[in-house]
Amino acid sequence: MPSRTFTQLFGAALVALAALQTPALAQKKPLADLDAFMERNLAAWKVPGAAVVIVSQGQVIWLKGYGQRHLGQGLPVTPQTVFPIASCTKAFTTTALGILADEGKLDWDAPARTYAPDLQLADDYVTAHLTPRDMACHRSGLPRHDLVWYAASLTRAELFARLRYLPPSKPFRTVYQYNNHMFMALGVLVERISGQPWETFVRQRITEPLGMTNTVFSYPEMLQKANYALSYAEVNGHPVEQSLGSNVDVMGPTGGIKSTAEDLGHWLLLQLQRGKHQGKTIVSEAQWQNTHTPHVVVPGELKYEEYSYGHYGLGWRIDDYRDHLRVLHNGAIEGYRAQITLFPRQNFGVAILTNTSAAEYYFVNTVSNYVADQLLGIPPVDWSARLQQERAEANQKAAKAKAAPDTVRVTGTQPGHSLTSYAGTYAHPAYGKIKVQVFENRLQANYRSFQMDLNHYHFEVFEAVNNSRFDKYKFQFITNAQGKVDKLTVPLEPALGAGIEFSRQ
């Protein structure tokens, strides 16, 4: 009897001790605090609205909207609210190519000119050897060159034709350089091979079979929906509605899809079920694996010990998060920000859609990492606090750089010509036209919908002001042997230090 009493007491003590040592998180159901977490972080990051879908073990386990999709009317975000997903579109394009590869119509390693003989890049060797695989993993040698398409009134065919005028910044197949033009061109390959526009092929072969009934491919389609999110930027601490003039619809294969949290749940399930949906194969497991396989190293600093170095597959980024394989992609356009994250080995994934640029990538990573910690069953990291500190440090660094004395400018110089001598229209075969005029005794430049004043900086260099997009850009005028101004260089592509050269018409 005494020994039994001792055993019972000892056992009870062990149970009590274990309870004291067990973290409070282990006593809760995963995601039990997600609602409170979302509301707290929407306020902390000043995000008007967001939608979240989480799938695990073949099922949607969370689907909810938070905040507002229309601040002026107080309309809430729901799981059916349409948001642009921007560059998360890229994986749809590579899945479409995988379908064509399954049908024997595309070889990832054949020259792209096999399917589009009119494809021409600036370098003839690259033109002859560039493959769909090169294009889909960003190793073409081209930097972004995004101002060729952004806010330009150009068709996809016109942008495809202008590829030949884009100078590379790195040798072919040497390094990763993110490039939207290559995905636009992959969409042209889909069209040439299938005989259907990229939008039609993706709709018929991917989104419709998945039941993604509210997913569309253009802003006009989105604006016809009763339930779509407006986009907001933070200006002087207040949310201001953004315009939608990027021309991203023409660049559709790189970032044109607009979708909902509800629809993206089907996309997550397809990815986690290795190309199958409800027992039907959309794309083969071999092609699914191909897109999820690292192809090129993504350079970058390891800021946190929870992250590994990154790689890029075909339309997906691949890395480790807290020693767990992670496949993801981020997207941003005109203030909308999206992120899709998969943990294939644990069979769960999360998609986050937002309608503000104020929080940049910080908010979507805060949410994605919180969900991952919860479903991996590991002690959570306070990513919100970490990333708030990271943003504060980045803002302080930027403010310090802005306030630093200009050691480059040579004071006391004058322009070599009268202001009217610089006025005129300057053109580049890919970037289009810049019009320079004299207005109220100063130079003014107009580039598409962007207008800016040009203040004399030194010698033949003028500095752009009064335009946030081009603030402090240096416009350098070049004089020919006859003493006339005939060229203008502007650093529209940061990877090309010499700037883009425009010729006077």
C-alpha cells in the first residue's frame, strides 16, 4: 500500500512537472490565434486589407478575409475578393510550358527560336542558344529593363520585337538576374506552340480545370467583378488610392493574373499534390518536379539564421526555412502584394493577398512565417518585431544617404549650351521617347506619363526633381563633333552603369 501511494504521487508529480515545462503553444491548437495575429499585424503594418488561404494534408483548413478592400465605402475583404497576384503568375506560365512538354510539343533545352524563329536578342550567340529553361530561371544575362514595358502603350508583340535592343549586363548563363521580359517571351512561346493566346491556354488548361472561377487575366476583367480590392499607397502617413496604369496586362505571363484566396486554395492543392487535382492530372509529376528543382543560385545576404541560401527553379524560388524545404514566390504590382509559400514535405501551403505597398514584403513574410511556425509545430519567431526593426534600419540608412553631402557634384560649373539647345525629342528603340522642353526658364522632361523638372547639376548633367519615381536621376546630354547636342543618357536600368542612350530625333 505505501509503495502504491508513492508511485501514484510520483507519477502525479511527473505529470505536473511536464505540464510546467510544456510551452503554452503546445497546449493550443495550431492557428488558434491567427485571427488576433492578423488584426494586430494589419494595424502594425498599416495594411488596409488582406486575404489568407491555408491548405494542409489535401484540405483547405483556413480561408478568410481581413480588413477592407475599399476604405472609402468600408467594404470588407472576403475570400472571394479579387487581388492581382503579380509575379506569382510566373509559376502558372511554367506550368503551362510543362503541359506542353508533357504533350511532346516543347523541349525545355531546345533553342527558344525553335518555337519562335523571330526571337532576337542583342547578342547573336545568346539568340541562337537561349532555351526556355534559361528564360524561366533568369539566366539570360539581361537585367530587369522594366521601364521598357512599365506604363508604356505597347502590345506584347511590340515588346517581344524590342528584346533585340535590350543590352545585357552579365554574360549568358553565369548568374541569376530577375527578368520579366523573359517570362513575357515564354508566354509568346506558349502562344506559338499551342496556337492560343497565353491567357486562353492558361484559362482552359489550368484555372478552369482547377475551378478557379473568379480568376481573371486583365484589369478590365477585374474591374467588372463586384468584389475586387482597391490598391493603396501610404502618403504622409495616410492611405491613398493607387492608379492602375502599369501595362502589366500586356506582360501577362510574367505578372498579369488576378485571383482570390478561395481560388488560390485550388492552386496550392495542385502544387502540393504534385500536379494532380481531385484525382485528375493537370501536369505530370515529372514536370511539376522540374519546376520545383533548383536551377540557379540566387545571390544575397543571409540576414537571419532561420533562412538558407536561395535558388530559383522554373517560376519558383526554393530555399530552407528553419531546416524545412520551402518553395515560394512573391509578387508586387501597383501597390498590391502577394505571396505563395509551399512546404512540400510537410504537405501544407499558404497564400496571402494584400492591397498596399506600404508594408512592402515585410507583412506577407510576417504572416507566412507565422503560419509555418504554427504548422511545423516549432517555437515561433517574432517576425513582426524583427522585420519592423529591419524596415526602421533601412529607412534610417536611406535618410542618412539622402542627407549625406554630395561628393560627386562639381560646383561652379555652367551648362555648355543655352537651355533651348537641349530641347527636343530623344528616342531609344526599346525605351521609347523622352521629350525635353524649356518651361518657365528651366528644362522639363516628359517620359510617358511621367513629368519632371531638370535642374542643372554640373557640366552637361541635369538632375530630375519633383517626381518621386525619377528623383535625382541624372540626365547627361552629349555633344557631337559639330557642337550640337545629339544624345541623352539616363540611368533607367540600374544594372547598366553607363545609362540608356537616347538619340535626338
